[in-house]
Amino acid sequence: MMKKNEDLLVVKDLKKHFKMGKTSTLKAIDGISFTIKKGETLGLVGESGCGKSTVGRTITQIYEPTSGEVIFDNEVLHTKQNKAVQQQKKRAMQMIFQDPYSSLNPRMTVMEIISEGLVIHSPELSRMEREEKVNELLELVGLSKKHSQRYPHEFSGGQRQRIGIARALAVEPQFIVADEPIAALDVSIQAQIVNLLKKLQEEKELTYLFIAHDLSMVKYISDRIAVMYLGKIVELTASDTLYEKPLHPYSRALLSAIPIPDPDMERSREQTILQGDVPSPIDIPSGCRFRTRCPNVMDVCSKIEPVYREAEPNHFVACHLYDETVMSREDAVALHDC
Amino acid sequence: MTEEILAVNNLHVSFKTQTGTVTAIRGVNFKLNKGETLAIVGESGSGKSVTAKTIMRLLPKHNTLISEGDITYEGRDLLNLSLSDMQKVRGSEIAMVFQDPMTSLNPTMRIGKQIMEGLLKHQHLSKKVAKQKALEMLELVGIPNAKERLEAYPHQFSGGMRQRVVIAMALACNPRILIADEPTTALDVTIQAQILQLMKDLQEKMDTAIILITHDLGVVANMADRVAVMYAGEIVEQGTLDEIFYQPQHPYTLGLLRSMPNLSASRSEPLIPIPGSPPDLATLGTGCPFAARCPYTMKVCHDFLPEHTHLNESHTVMCWLQDARTPLTHIPEEVGSAK
């Protein structure tokens, strides 16, 4: 058994490029590194198209990475391991999807949906044992035994998401990738699901990668948060630190863009509104990829890509503003030019 | 000082379905003043979009039944207008922006032509003048290289740009009312901030009244002057922005506010969700539709629908807790206070 505080997942310089026709490549993930400790929740936020879902899918081995390493529970994934190890790792990592309407097979009963993983991963269980397990799981996620013979269309969005969570938990995973699990739900239901995920984490010592675009909910569930922009992590730190003292101009803009449900605060605060759209990941800007929208852009930004480094203890950021090694921007540009 | 331009009175809308009649709107009342922003908030299925589409008369005729109520715009009842009269109102005096900018533009028509369509029809401008106006509108909503972009097709625009185009189309004829149905829900937060700012700027310039339909209380706090909270086809609470956020009287409003995460609050404070899920409109009983999820429910709540109680000129609530006839020893202290 692993000790707490040990890294459960280590991602090293992970890249995932998709070929788009003969000449162009879509760089969905362009070299990211992070670790997730056992029992921790890492939030991964960013706008649509920044590659956050691809990260989740590459870690869970739905996609093969272009390069880089994923180490899970001290085993390197995506190598030609023997079948048994692979199977075991796949079982230990499960996924919860965004859309509770399309992620459940409409022609299967809840019993069949939840027990499918058990049939594959625990063939030794008898039918009775499986059914008992499913009923336990339904209770655990706040549904009841009587729901097990129903079909997905008989449930509301929040209830379906609970079924999706029960399905992920069926094979007793250590690690769950939750890809926007609350984005499709109503506000009053979102809080229910977030509280459920938190409760399950405590009870089952789960580790989460929580992917979302809604920064306000992410804060509630995450210990640390990574902010992604165009295939790279631009900032990673403890979630309270990110909200109190964001370093990267993109994180700052992202936080300032969230409308606050408090009229007085809305009236008094200054909003930084970013100009323009996210550039295409097929044609990434030179140097720093955020420079086309950055309010603090400098000359050096278009020439040299900032290094992702620890600017303050446990606070990683990729921005020239926090890089003392770039002695002054003019010097850096001059260096680059000669 | 405030001039009323739209009034919805006692509106009831139901739909005929295979399994019977479903009542989506059950007695909605609100007024819209000139130049103000009224936000309608509620969860999916609460009837926000149906209200908007009823005002625009966009609901399919064959299965929609508007059993009661009227919608008064400039002394006329929109529900009684002939189709051709309604077409004169729609797009030129009341315009609408839809949620999904991907599907609300015609993919086979150039952007310029789509913006010109309304101008040619309603303002009978010549093609040349209409094109000039379309160009101005594109510049107004902040599209770079507007002149070349007039000739582009929707697929050549990003989501945020498309929503700008849709707003340009909606405002081209200088309507007095803009109905925006979840205008930023499909957009990323940084783009949402741009679009909300744009709507505010344009409202100031053109003095348009906005009905903003949303489920995001943050957007409401950012945009609205007044708020109507909808639940199961009824406006359960209505008031000024501050009244709704700082003195919520309906347990549902209170529940919504509490289940929203607060950026400044600490992580250890748990969210307080509203238990259960919204009711099925087809099987609603006679009582308060929120009774099954309400923490303060009384016997009367299950049997009788509460009436609208006017707390002051601007603030009304539909809850037995506030009804003068309720022999209440005490009102729960959370009700009526900020979270």
C-alpha cells in the first residue's frame, strides 16, 4: 500500500499531437508536467480547446501520447506491459464524463450499466454478489435499490450523473478523472454532485483529476489547481493561493472574468477583459502562446517561450514577468537577436 | 420617471404532448421599463425560455395553448396581433439573441447579407444603405476588418465572434426591447465577459431594454437592474437586484444563492445544495411546486398554491411564509438575510 503524500500520478513532459491532414498538426497537449499526490484533488481549468480533456483522456489511456511519460502508482503506462498489469491499471483509473445524457447507454438498465465493469474486471463474482454490490453502490451515491431495473431516460440529469459516478466506483478505482462532471447540470444540482464527490473522496481515499472551465466550483473541490492555455500549463499552485495571488496574467484575467454573484462586489471591482479569441492550436503563436491576448505583453514574449518554473515555493508559473534569469527584457531580446 | 414598455399579465402557456397537456407557464406577471435590464433566472424547465418565446410568438401553433393572459406592448396585446403585424414587431421593435451562436446563423449565407435582411425588410432601406448600416453594426460590436468580414460565412467565425454577429443582427433595427436567452452560456468565461460588456455598452448607447434569461447568478449580479426568479412555470420572487441578493424572501431564491460557490469564501465551508430535483411539470399537484424541496414547508404548502405577496412596491414573493394569513410564530432567520 502507498503512503499518503506519495505521488500517485506523475506526468512528465506529456505531448499529444493530432495530425490534421498532411501538413498541419494540432498540438492539443504540448509538453506538460505535473504530479498528483495520493488522496489529493488537482483541478485542471482552461477555456474550450486548451487541451484539458485531452489530458484526461491521455492519462486514462484512451489516447496514446505522442511523447512523454505517465507514471501511475510507480508503473510507467503506455508501454508494452503484460496484459495483466495493463488491465489492473485500467481498472484503477476511472472516468466520469460531462454529459450525463450521452454517457449512459439508453438501452441498458442501471444494473447492467453499473455491473458491466464488474463483469470484466471481477469475473469471479457470482450474479448475486454483483447485484448486491450494485445495490450498495446505488445507496452510496444517493440513489436506491429500486432504481436498478430502470433505464437512463427515467432519471433527471443529476441522478444520471450519480449513476455515472456509481459506474466509475464499481471497480474500486484509486484515481478518478472527472471531465466537467457538473457543467451540464442545474445550479442547485451542481452543489449536490460536488458534495457527493467530496464525501466519496473522504470515504474511499480517492484521488481526483477534476477538469472544468468553471473556476468557482473548482476551488471548492481542488487542493491544487493547474491553469492550461493552448496545450500548456501556465500556472499551478494551491487553490487558495491561486485565488488570492494569481501570478500569470491569464489566470488573473480568467479570475476577473468570472461574474461574482454579489451585486456590491460586481459594482465595485475592476474587471480585466481580455481582447480577442484563443488562437488556433494548429497555429500557435511564437514565444509565449498567451502574448496575443496578454495585457502585460513585452518584446521578449514573442521571441522566447517562457520557462515553466517554481517562482515561489510550490507556485509554478510560465511567464517572463516572474523570471529573474531574464535579467531585463531588453537584454533578453538583444541576446536572442545576436 | 420609469416608463413601462412591456407588461406580461397572468400568462398561462401549455403544450399538448402524447401523454397529455403539460403546463409550462402558470400565471406569469412582470413589467419591463424603458432602458432597464430585467433578469429572469431559473433552472432548466422552469419556463424562462417559453416566456421569451411566447413574447416573440415563436412557439409552434399546433401544440401550444395560451389559455390565459396578455402581453401588452405599446398598448397592443401581442398575442392578438395578426401574423403580418407581429412580423413588423419581431426583429424591428423586439429582437432576440439565442443561446447557441453555432446554430442561430444561417450557414449558407454571408454575414453581411444576414444582417441586412432585417434592415431591408423592416426599414425599407436601399441595398447600398443597408450594407453601410450592416458595416456600422459589425464595427459597433467590435469585429475587426468589418468590411471584409461582411463577405464571410458563419463557419469562418469563432463562437464569441458569432455571438457578436447575432447581437449586431438583433440590434441592427434599433429595437426597443432585446430578449437575450442565455446569450453567453455556450461561451468561455473570458469571451462571456467581453459579450456582457458589449451588451451593457450598446444598451447605454441605444437605450434598449433587455430581458436577460440566464441560470447564472453571477451574470445577473453583473447585468441586471431587477430580477425575476422562476420555478416550475411561476415567478416565485421578483424584486430589485439588491432585494433578491441581499434580502431573498423565497426559500428557493435563498437555496439558489447558497448553492453557488463564493470565490472569497474558504474551501472548508460546504456548499448547501437544494435537496431533490425540480418537479415534473406534467404531474404537479395543487400545492406550492417547491414544497417537496423546501426546508420550511408547512401543511398548507402541500395543499394550496401561495399567492403573490407584495412586500413593497418592487418586491413580490409567492410563499406561504410571507402570507399575512399564516399564523407563524417566527420566520426562519435565514429567510430575508444575505447568505
